[in-house]
Amino acid sequence: MSRILMLITIIFAGYIFSIQAKAQKGSTAIEKTVYCTDYHKKACKFSKKDLEFKYNSQSRSALFRPGQVSEFSFTSFKGYDYRLTFCGEDVLTKGAPIAFKITDAKTKAVLFDSNASDNAKEFEFSCDNSLNLRVEMTLPAAEGSEKNTYGCVGFLLQSRKSLQTGFK
Amino acid sequence: MNLILKRVFPVFIVIAFHAVVLTSCGGNKSEEGKNSDTSVVNDTNISPEAFFQVPLPGDLFLQLKEYGVKAKSNLLNPVENINKYTDQKTKAINFGAYSSDLFYCSTFDQKADVLKYFDNMKKLADELGISSVINDETLKRIEKNLSNKDSLNKITNEVFFDASANLESNGQGATLALVVAGGLSESIYLSIQSVGAFKANDKSIQYIADQKYPLENLFQYLEKNAADERVAQTKNTIKPLKEAFDSIKEDASERQVIEGKNVIGGSTKLSITEEDYNKISAIALSVRNELTLNNSTSK
């Protein structure tokens, strides 16, 4: 009888602790979502420093799982230069680059593919005609229990008025 | 040993019961009426497949100011109208509209109105459950920086950004869609009224035509949240404005070639006529009046 009681106690204890762990993980997910809010401002940095480029309000961060694919659509305006970069927490990327592809939202033409550009982490361009761009981002995949992790990814967009060259 | 187990086991059961009950009482932060997902689990916090970004109103007004556009009086949504906003839909839309008015004030140095609009935004933020985005500290910063338009713009940016992040992380994507809709509609209306009559080959007119693109993204965002009845209604209200922008003729355009630079741009350029502009102006006014429950007339 005492052995049965002990067995029941151990099984029940394990069950209760697993509920607690799940609840805490749920709370952590909510905290992480809030934590991700400014992630792109704190963590994403463009490799070149240029004071003329300013933060663009279409930047954002969000919570993701490994291997997740997501799309961002933003507007680039004629007469502006843009820089964009992705960054992610190590728990998601494990040091691997975040792949991204830029397409014309209307024509679907691929304008840039980081996979075809030595896994570039960032991209800079001048816009000569306003348009909506779609950026498809793919996070490195994970295996086993790592599939259940999650972390922040930031999309930092900076912009400046294009420099005018030549005599007018 | 048997005695220990007989005494410990019942106590353990009581403790375990309380642990389960307290764990269940996590509550949820999503309060979007009938269409809200009330489960608070990992997956609802994980990001969706598509994001549609819309520039802040301040970006639009700043550009127009650089083109030489000046502010005009009596354009803003009257602060007294806040008393008309009695349901969550009009509160959310006009939180966005008032934020656009605030950006207008700070961009064009209309200091006298800044505090009134911040006050209205605070009241609406409280009623939308995001009171933390405008607290006493924020109001003190605003009062301290009334003469500094760059700082005011920065504070307004932060408030809008925090409000968006708050609504998103609380599972209130539909409410956020309404806020953005109110903000962009008010911005387009204010821009057109400030620019005034059509002028051919004018950069500010062309920039207004280019607002077709953020409007497209807004529409996609509303579409994504259209399961919410309030969003579906708002989408229908804004639809004529989108259709008016869509009817602007697009001319083929050649890509510029700049050595050493990546050049990206649309394969077509928007060619806005006076007729297009006047039509968009009239519809922007009508949409804005419907969303803000106003009776203003064009100038």
C-alpha cells in the first residue's frame, strides 16, 4: 500500500511540475513578445556607419520560431535611398544567416536574393519610382526539441534622401 | 515510512490542487469582443506569415514640409469630437486620427494644439486598454519639449509605436488595424487640404499620388483582419478612396542606371491628372468625415 501511495505521489508530482513548466513557458512567451518590440533598434546594426541614414518607421520586430517563413511589405518612395538588415537571437539563428528575398509586390519580379549574394545580411538600394516591396524572410531550420524554441527577429529599415549628382 | 506517507500525501494533494488552480488563473490580454482568441498559449504569440507596414503620418507631413507645403488652420479633427466616440471602433479609429493630427501639429509647429491632442489620445488610450503608452511621464516630457518640434515628433513616434506594439502583443490586431486606418485616412486628408489646388509637375502632388502604395498595404492589412466586423466595415468605408487612387494612370518608366548602386523602382510611374486629384480630394474628405463623424467641407 505504501509503495502504491509512493508511486502515485511521484506520478502526480511529475504531472504538477509539468503543468507549472508549461504555464511558465506560456508566460515567458508573452513576456518575449513584449521584449521583441524594440529588438530591431537594439540588435540590428548596418555594417557601414552613415549619419545621413535615419531610422524608418516601417522597421519592426516580432517573435518567431526556427524555420519560420514570413513576409514584410513596405513602401519605398522615389528619391530615397534605403538600407535594410535582418537580425535574430542566437537561439533562433545559431549563427546562420537569415535568408531574405526582395520582390516587386505588383509584378512579383525578384529584385534581390540574399542566397544568390553570398548570404548577404543587409542590402542597400536607391528607389527611382515609388512602389511596394515584399521581403520574404526565412529563418534557419531547427531539429528535435529546438523546434519548440522561439526568439526575436528584427527588420531594420533606414532611409535618406538620395544624393543628387551631376550638374543641373 | 508508512506514517510519513500517510501524513504527507494528503498535504501534497492539497498543495497540488492549489498549484493547478492558480496556474489556470493566468487570464488573457485579448479583449476584441466576439472575434477574439482567448487562449494564451505560445502559438498565439508567434508571428503570422505576413506583415503590412504603413509609414507613420509624421513621415508624410515631414516630406510635404520639405516640398514647401505650409500648414493651414481649422483642418484638424476638433478635440470636442471625442465625445462622439462611444464604441471601440470609433475610439480606435480616432486614436489613429488624433495621432495624425498630433504629428501635423508637431511637424508644422502648431504648439497651441499639441497638449489638447495628447490629452485626447490619452483618454482614448485608457479606453482602449493601452493607458501605459501615455503616462504622466510622457505628458511631462511633452510639456518640457513644446518648443522643440524634433523632440515632439520623437515623442509622438514613440507613443504611436508603443501603442502599436501593445495592441499587437495583446492580440488586438483588429484594433490596431483600425488605428492605422484612422491615422492614414486623416493623413491623406490633411495632406491634400494643405497642398491645396492641383499644380502640374508638382512634387507634393506626385507625393500624394504615391500614397496609393501605403494605402494598398493598409488595405491588405484590413483584409487580413476582416473577420472582425468593425474592420470589415472600415474597409468598406475606405474602399472608394483606394479605388480612386487605383484609377490613376500608370506610364511605363525606364530604370535609372547609377554605377556602383543598386537601383530599384516600379516599372511604371503614376501620372496624376487634375481630374484624378480633385476626385481623390473629394473622396478623402468624405471618407475622413465618415470615420471621424465630422461635417467638415472642402476648402
